[in-house]
Amino acid sequence: MSVIDKITKSKATKAGIGYTVGNILVKGINFVSLPVFSRLLSTEEFGIYNIFIAYDAILYVILGMALHSSVKSAFYEYKKIDEYVSSISLIYLINMGISFVLITVFRVWLISFTGLSWLILYLLIIYSVSTALITLYNNKLSLEYAYKKYLCIGLINSIGNVGLSLLFILYLPGNDKAFARIAAVSLVVLLIAMYILCVFYKKKRPRYNKKYWKFAVNYSSPIIAHGLSQVVLAQSDRIMIQHFIGYSAAGIYGLAGNVQLVLEVISTSIATVWSTWFFEKIDGNKIDEIKKSSSQLLIFFECAIVGIMAIAPELIYILGGEKYNQSKYIAIPMVISAFVIFAYNVIVPSEYYTKKTKYIMWGTIAAASINIVANYIFIRKHGIVAAAYTTLFSYIIYLLMHVVISKRLIKFNVLSIRLLIGGFVVALFCMCINLIFVESMLVRYTFGAIVEIAMLAALYCIKRKNSVKE
């Protein structure tokens, strides 16, 4: 290995650790602050904020057009990355302007459809476009392994979000705490986005470049459908709960989702490292290593979900208090969804490796469609708890489709089917026990500890067996 390769590899390793620690730290700040906001806001106000975030997830994809995904390819295509990001950033501003016009023209209908005030709708556009610009900037930073700048932006966003939200909620005139929270987070990301535009435009003056715009739009367009479907899969339950039941129910459901968020941070961090490692190993045809490591990862993550399920009712109480008591019945099945998503993250790099990303898109669209139909039927009949199970069912279908697709593309199963089924059965059994004994902390903790010990023993045996073979 050359000296340059060693330096590059060292920088990549440092960056990978930096991004992982940064993500955990940033998400951790928001998670730790949650008990404060859940108590300052009523369940209805908390629900309004959660619906705002759900709609942002949709508009972020539409207004941002997934242009950030083109940055790496554009760098290898044109090399002039500063000129490229400066030019395509104009697309974001144009989309913002068009959105403001549309809100003005269709304001009455949009207020009726979303249930959000006209002022919050304008803030929604600002928040979504600003978030898209921050993502564009972070993708540019990743090319330079500038994880410190990435971490800095993330910390400013999180700390500013929490600090300004508290100030606005406590001291802003009027008694609309939901608006105060939304106004604070929107102002923070807007200021960061304005700073980013100054950084872009200081290096290169923003100009329309047909070549760059065509490349960005052509590259990113197929990803929009996939991104939207992912958002629908993750957020449609909250929006439909608000429409069918109300903001208070959406707030209760939204708080439960934060328990799943703990696992998503772990899952995302592992997935980032796993995908890079997977590409290296499959490129070297080291299939046995992939199978061994994927099995160990699945057991490790199942240990995490068993532990989180056992303490979920206590986490709900800490995060929200008595008024969110119903959330504990929602959080437990949501944890199983996190397990399914993790298994998907382990499998899906095979589809990226073979460059058959259209299958990813169609799989996501199919699962999102199933989720919408199931939510429409069961939320109205059985309330907010049903949404957790319809979403879990949709994710299971999502995973099964990608298990089949992956096997056809690379001719082997990334995850052992027997282990995957066994793991899922154990997870479902644990879910049932935790729901039956939801009021008994002693039973939940004891049962959870026994399962954890058994799985850790199984993980130890697998690692020992593999080391003996080697």
C-alpha cells in the first residue's frame, strides 16, 4: 500500500468515526431535551409539531429534489465541485419561490388539508429548503472528509434548536407554544442555510449552468420517488392519525416514535460502516466473511431491541410523563419495526453494489402503498395503536421483497434466512411478553435479561466457532 493510500484510508477511518460520533451526539441532544418539550407542550401542541416535521420530511424530498445525491458523482465528472454546488443551489431558491407563490394561491385549501396555519405553512417551506441546503453542504463536506465541520453544523443546529425553542416557548408573546417551537427550529436552520449559501457564493458566484443543472436533475430524479416512498412509509401514519383522530393522538403516537429513534441512530451508524465494508468484501468475493459478519450484527442488534423493549414503558414515562401513558403500547411494536429496518440495511447494499437501484425504488413504493391502505382501514377502526402494527406489517413486506431481490442479484443470501426468521420469532415473542406484562417491571426486566444472556451466549459461540475454523 502506498503512502497516499495509507493517508487516505486513515482520513476515511477518522471521518467514519467522526460522522458516527457526531450523529449520536446530535441525536442525543434532541433526545435528552424531549422530556422538557413534552412537558412544556400539551399533547395537542406536541402533535402539531410532529405533523410539521412529518410534512417537512415530504417537502424536503420534493423541494430538495435529492440533488445532494449527485454531488459525489459530479465531483468525479467535472472536478469543479465548488462551481457545481454554487450553481445547483439556485434550484433550491427557485423551488422556495415557487412554493411561496403556490401557498399564496392555494392557501385556503392547504390550510384545510394540512390543518396548519398559513404562517406555519410558510415556515414549513423555509425549514424544508434550508434543511435540503444543509444536506447539500454536508455531502460536499464528505468529499473532503471534513467531519469536524459536519459535526460543528450538527451541534449548532441541535443546540440552537433546543435553546431558541425554550426561549420562544417561555417568552414569545401569546400562548401558541407549538408555533413558538416551529418558529425557533425554522429560524435556526434558516440562519445556517444562509451561512452555507455565503460559503458557496464566496468561493464561486452562483450562475445558471445548463450542463450542471441537467446532470443534477437527471441523476437525482429517480431517487425522488424512492425518497418520497420512504417518507410515506415512515410518516404517513402520523399524518393519517392527525386527519382521522386529531393532533393530540398524533402527539402521543409521535412521542412513542422517539423510542424507535434510539435504535435508528445505532442502526444508521452501523449501516454506514457496513455498506463500505460490504462493498470491499463482495468485490473481493469474500462471501463467507459477509455471511458471518451479517449474522453477528443481527444478533447484536437483537440484543439492543430486546433491552429497549423491556424498558420502553419507563422510557415513555421519562420522555413524556403520565399524559403519554398510551405511548407505551405503541413503542413496543415500533421497536420491532426498527429490527426489520436494520435487517433491510444489512441486505440493501447488495442492490447498490450491482447498481440495480430501480428495484430499491419499486420495493419502497410497494411497501409505502400497502402502508397507506392498511393505515386507512385500521386507524379509523382501531385507533392509533393499530398504526404501529400496520407500519410493522409494511416494513416486513418491504424486507421480504428485498431479501428476494438481493438473492437474485448476487446469488446468495446476505443474511441467513433461518437466523432471520428465528430472530424475528424471538422478537415477536418478546413483544408479546412485554405487552402482557407491561405493568410489571420485574417480569419484563427478568425476562429481558434471560433472553439477552442467551443471545450473547449464542453470539459468543458463533464467534468462537468462526475463529476455530480460521
